[in-house]
Amino acid sequence: MDRVNASTPAAPSDDPARAAFAALRTPEGEQLLAGLRDHDPADELATATRLRRTHPAELVSAALGQARLRQRAVAKFGAEDAYRMYFTPNGVEQATRTSVAAHRAARFAGLGVRSVADLCCGIGGDAIALARAGISVLAVDRDPLTAEVARANAEALGLAGLVEVRCADVTEIDTAPYDAVFVDPARRGGRGRIFDPEAYSPPLSWATAAALKAPRAALKIAPGIPHEAIGPEAEAEWISDGGDVKEAVLWYGEGFAPGAFRATLLPSGATLTAPAPPPAPPVGPVGRYLYEPDGAVIRAHLVADIVERCGGRLVDETIAYVTSDEPYSSPYVSGYEITDQLPFNMKRLKALLRQREVGVLTVKKRGSAVEPEELRRRMKLAGPNAVTVFLTRVAGAPTMLLGHPLG
């Protein structure tokens, strides 16, 4: 395959965004960016005034904008990478965080994949992870600026030899020469998030067809996708990082389990899987212990598997809280010992917290319209003790459960 990373294409004079980005990659632009690494956005006006005495105003504006994006990107990419990379506003918002991209790349690499066509590559977060796993990548995006940013990032991180960036329509790419295909359709439009998979760009149906043509494939989708939109050919995986659900991935081809649902927790890498959704779990009274499944477990509809493992039951057929009479330890749940079960009543809760000298109240809710911050404000907390309160439904009735984390 011909490489296209030999040089950065000149930005057309009628494209201000690309011209500004090209200026950032000059020695003057790079030096300016390096000096803004630790700048405080609150001092941006004074900083801009000072820098414009010695640098063109357009370059100063572009550098300050890029400095803000790099600071935002630290949460996803870590400081070491973020301050060497380049970003666009949409790129920061939509890019996969490094931990999730590395997990996905490791699954591909573990199956012997050595080349991937990364379609809708964005600023290159997934391409970087794939390359670091030793995989050769064709990274494709139809937006010229985004493609240039992806190319610059591969070069900045020393991965240009493994990452070819091409500005093209992904629907015109021949993926036959590659071991696998990865598609990350755009899920944002002019009005914000897109929830209809067929409104993705490209649509989920096109991405699925492209995946089924490849020996192996992965499609990145929103974690809230309806299960009925997932075809039987896919293994569906929901991924959480630090307890927050980040995305879902549909896997296709050899080495994956069609029809299976999987929940993966990062950074531990713990994975819970089931060949198909288990039958509806039993429902019963609140026991001594309550378990809050990780969001990935809930999204993957694997709460019933947790119920079976702990020998417990749900507190309500519509609520993802599991209870049992014996303690249960698992990476897939947070456990609590319950001390009180009360009908929902603000005054009664306030009196109980005052009696027990509770100064720190953790509020968790499922099936309740009460906002945690409003509840804490109304309780007027004071005292040395801490309690967790669950606002939920038990057998359909609004209920308050008080307790403490296990361990």
C-alpha cells in the first residue's frame, strides 16, 4: 500500500481552520504551544495581549484554543500524550479515551490481527492505540482538517510508520486487504447527540454491512443503544471505566461470540459474559445486604446473572438493585450493609439523620425523581458520622434504604 504520511499537505488559503492548524505546526507555533502548557484559562485575556506583542494575532488565537483543547484532553489521553497531540473541539468530545481504545486494540491483537481499516478515525485516538498494539492502521476520515490532525498525532507520538491517514469517504474504501475493520460512526450532529442508529454518519446498517464483509470487525456505538437494534451476528460489549459506562462495541467474526452480551470493567479488565440474557430474576424483600451493579452490567442486561451468583433477588422488578441475606463480593457490584428500611418521607429521614449525627450523606437513587443535591440541602447535615441513603422502589413502593459500604 502507498503511504500518504510523507508530508503535511498545505492548507488552502480559503480554509481558515486548516491555515491556523498549519501555522501551529511551524517552529514558531510549536514553541508558542509549548509555552502555554500550564497557562490558566482565567488569565487568557492578559496572556493573549502579551503574546500578540511578539506573535501574529491569528497564531496566538489558534494556540490559545489548542491549549484549551489539550487541557480538556488530559482526562482522556493523559498528560504525556495530550500535550504532544493536536485536537479539534469535536475531536476531544468524541474521541475514545486511551484506556478503552487500548482494551479494544488488545482484543484485536490477541486474535492475531495485524492490520485494521479504521473508518471514521477522527483525531486518531483508536488508530494510536491499535498502532501501539503493533497493528498497522489505515485511518480514514472525510473531513480534511480532522485527517490532518490525525496525521499530526501519529507523527507526534512516533507512530507514523504504522498509521496511514487518508482523507476520503469511508464508503469508498476497499477494506479487503485488511485483517479487520473498525468503524466509529459520528453520533453528533448540529443539534447534539444522535440517538437513532440509522441517523449515525454513516448509518449503523452500513457499518454493520461493512463489518460482516471483514474477517473480524468492531463497531463503536452509544451505550444506550436498544438491544433490539443489535443483530444476532454480533457479540455486544459494554465498557465502563472507573465505574462510568463509556461505550458499547459490537464485535463480528472469528474469535467472538455471536449473540453474547459482555460487560467489561476498566481498569481491572474484569469481564462478565453470558451467551444470551438470562431469565428474569426473582423479586423479594430487602435483605441485610444491597448490591449496586456496575453500569456496564446493567446496560448489558446481566443483572440477573449477578442475582444468580449471589443467591439473591431484586428489590423491585423494574429496579437494578440486588439484595441478599449473606455478604457477596464481586468486582461487578458495590456492596452495602443495610441498617434501615423506611417509606419515603423527608421529615422522617431528616429526624433520623439528626439523631444519628450524620454530617456526610451519600445519596444514590434509582426509580426516584428526587435530586440528590436538593435532598442533602434540605437535610441540614451536621455531625461526625456518614451514611448512604438509597432512594428507590421496593415492590413498587417509594422507599428509603440506609446503610454503609461493605469493607
